[in-house]
Amino acid sequence: MASGDREIQRAAHRRGPTVRRVSSGSNAREAAAVVDAVVVGAGFGGLYALHKFREQGLSVRVFEAAPDVGGTWYYNRYPGARCDVESVDYCYSFSDDLQQRWTWSEKYATQREILAYINWVADELDLRRDITFDTRVTGAALDESTLRWTVRTDTGEVIDARFVVMATGPLSAAMTPDFPGLDTFGGQIYHTAHWPHDDVDFTGKRVAVIGTGSSGIQSIPIIAEQAEHLYVFQRTPNYSVPAGNRPLSSDEVADIKANYAERRHMSWRSGGGSPHVAHPKLTMEATPEERRAAFEKRWELGGVLFSKTFSDQMISLEANEEARKFYEEKIRAVIDDPDVAELLIPTDHPIGTKRICTDTNYFQTFNRADVTLVSVRETPIQSIDRTGISTSEKHYYIDALVLATGFDALTGTLAKVDITGREGQKLVDDWSAGPRTYLGLGTDGFPNLFLVSGPGAPAVLANMVLHAEAHVNWIAEAIAYLDDRGYAAIEPTAEAVENWIAECAQRAEATLFTQANSWYMGANVPGKPRQFMLFIGGFGTYLDICNEVAAAGYKGFELLKVP
């Protein structure tokens, strides 16, 4: 095909928004705007999708339920909210101009600084004009005769799109446990995932925090500084490593910017999307002195990467035990009461099999006389009334309640959208026994429906910004491939999906990860199928697989023309 012919063909796919009449499921016909792609979500993934698709001439509409850009970072404004990936890595890499012009102030950026960055990028790239805010996508239905999607919103808008890209985020469906009497509580209730935009002052108040996952661990030390008394209700203790956060010096920033290309190269080839290199020896090959020195070095560097000090820590229980013993020694050294330490140190899973949290003086907070730790495992919460919380042992009078109770991860937000594919098949039904994807990018029966950073990919096991870029780049290249060859759609085969599910499961079973009742497994959601939902083989390895699939003419996908 001549280049001129290709451009004519692409232009046919890349028309600007128009209006067409589409079927609604009955005999009625209704007007719909026509675009090439609908993107759901305006976080890191959705914003880059908009920019990338625009660059290759596609017409795009983005829908965002929030009043502004940011996704997870728009909502999660709780005290102490920070990223656990270093700020200089947790930002877009596709534009060196953006990398060079933005300067991060701290090693681990606060929610406020990350949101400022996202807003800055949106303005620099003029993204807002194609984003519809305060609008939730409620449904997307495939028209099998055209292989196009009819997308509906809660404002009544109807969009006819060739592609639908779900950039809804793996941690965006907040969970509130069904505590008896919660609605009768007389004080203020806050959820860490839906924190007020105005500052919340707990001065002089008795406050309860339920949950000791990442958001609880980050917020508890700050709330404790304000509250008259803080009660922490813990069901499951979590491993957490000091962040070692600090301001970045001008010399550090200059050095990072001068060497960004190499830093990014290391990140793209790494296991988790950060420029981290494990110790050259396996854990038990190192001498005890070498092991301790390696753990000390990683501990001083701070953060979640402690679980990757040695490359076999998440494979060998013997190696993992060495990391656990070092960790426990460090934590016991900063907790005054041995009985409190016993409650705070996990014993039910290998270290790192649940995401290690990153904290600032979390464990030291329990040395305060005005902080009480309540083990919900030993004394379960039975009910909440107007004045506070009743456990099996006693009643706690409180003025404010903070729910740090986590998310229905990876699938929760997708399940809220009524996605209907071939022969009326609902995605929620197709995934009733667990998510089914090929490469984490799509699933059979749903042509031209793409997922960004969802189940079947490394997702939350990697740097989410680079992960989103990788997915969007792959999707954009696939669309160009279709257009160059006159295809209308791309769809995984059922065989490819089943093989990928089996490969992800096999890789997970070869590690220690399946030994934990984690949200990686869906274990935090009552009734959710237990399935390790992520690709565990490493970010760089995953990208190689995706690139090999594309290079082989999209092996495992069917390339379709309109029937």
C-alpha cells in the first residue's frame, strides 16, 4: 500500500467528532458523537493516552468522574499521603522537555506535589479541552455489525467510538466495611480515599483509625500529633520500612537530570520500573557480614525496595527469612513495649508478599501515651453506635472515625461499568471466577477494548507511571498497525487468554507471593475469587513479551475487518 493510500485510510478512521444515529438496544435511535477513542479516567494513564492518541491523529474524548485531573492522586488527600516510588522516577518519561523543566522537592513526593505535577502536565499539553469532568462512564456496548462501541455516561451523553481504553486505575474503588451501626455514628467519618479538600483538624478530639495498610500507616503518625487520643484498630499487621524521606538538593537534582536517560533505561529493564539493582549474590551465597551490610544499605536508602535487596528474596523462604529477621530486629529496636511490638510485627506471611509500606515514624508513634493499639483479630469490632466503637472487649468513645480500609483492587472499578461484548456477554460475568486477560491489555469477546495497568499485567508491582506509558504506547502502535493494514479491530483469542492466565498463575506459584492473603489475591474483598491477579515475572520481562507479541504480527490476537 502506498503511503498516500495509508494516510487516506487513516484519515477515514481519524475523523473529528461528528454525530451519528446509533441503536440503543431497542428500536429507538439516538444521536451520538463519533470519535476514534473514548478514554475512561484522567489519571497518569488516561492523560498520556489522550496525548499519545492525539499525536497520531485520533479524535479522543476522555471522561473523568472527578472534577479535575489526577485520578488516585486527586482523591487520596489524607494526612501524610505520599508515593512510595521516588519522585524523580514517578513521572512521565516520554518527554525530556517535561523531565528537565519540572523539579521535585523531595525524595518521596507528597500527594499535593504529585497533583501539582499532573495539573502542570495537563496545562502544558493542553489536555483539558478533550476531558469531560464530573462525568462517570456507566456502560459500553459492542455493536458486532460495525465492531464499534456505544459508550454511555451518567449525564446521558452517548458516544460512538471505535476504541475504548479503560484507564480507571488499579486502586480506585474504595472499600467501606459493613460495620453494624456505622450510619448511626454521631461524629465525623472520613475515608482516606475520599478525604475532604479542606484541612481536617483533629485537635482535642478522640480519633479512631480503622486499618493499618499503606494509607493508615502514612496517616496515623500525623493524626496522632493532633488528636487528644488516637485509637488504632488493626486487623492485620503490615511490614513497613522507613522512607528515609528528605529534601532533594540542587546538586542531586542537577545530576539526576543530566543522567535521566541512563536512569530511565535502567528502570525500563528492571523488575519494578525503578533503577534498582539487587545485590550480585544470592542471599545465602553472601556471608553473614555481606548480608547484613546489604540489608543495612537498603534500609538506609529506605522504602519498598527492601524486598528486593537480594534477587531471591521472594522465591526462597530461607532467603526471605533472613530479610524478615533483619526487619524484625530493626522494628523491635524502636518500639518500647514488647507486647505492642508483638502485635505490630506480621507473622502470617513472608515479608514482601504483601506490598511493603513506606512510613515516617509509624512504629515510634505507638510509644506515645495518647495512642492505643487495638487488635481486631483478638477483640473484633462488633458494632458502631452514636458515641463510638464496640469490640468484643469494651466500648471506645470517639469524636471522629477514619476508615483506612483499602480498595477492591484491579477489578473493582471495571466492575462498576456495564461493559457488554459479543453476544451480550457482560465483562463482570466473564470475570466472575477471576479476571481473564491476555497480557493484561484485553480479553476475548471484547474487541478494541483495552485495559491500562489492570489485572494480568505487572500493574501495582511496577512504577505505575512508566507502566501506563508502556501500555498506552503498545495500544497506540496496535491501532496504527490496524490502520496501516485496513483492519477494523483487534481481539485476543480465547486460547491466548487461557494460556496467559495459566502462565501468570504458574509464575506466581513459583514465588512466595501466593502464601499471603493479600489484595493481590483479592483476599481483602468478601466473596471475591482468590486469584493472584498480576504478572510476577518483572517489568522488563513483561515488556519484552508484549514487544515480541507485536513484532510477530500480534500473535494471540485476531485482526478483524467489519463483517
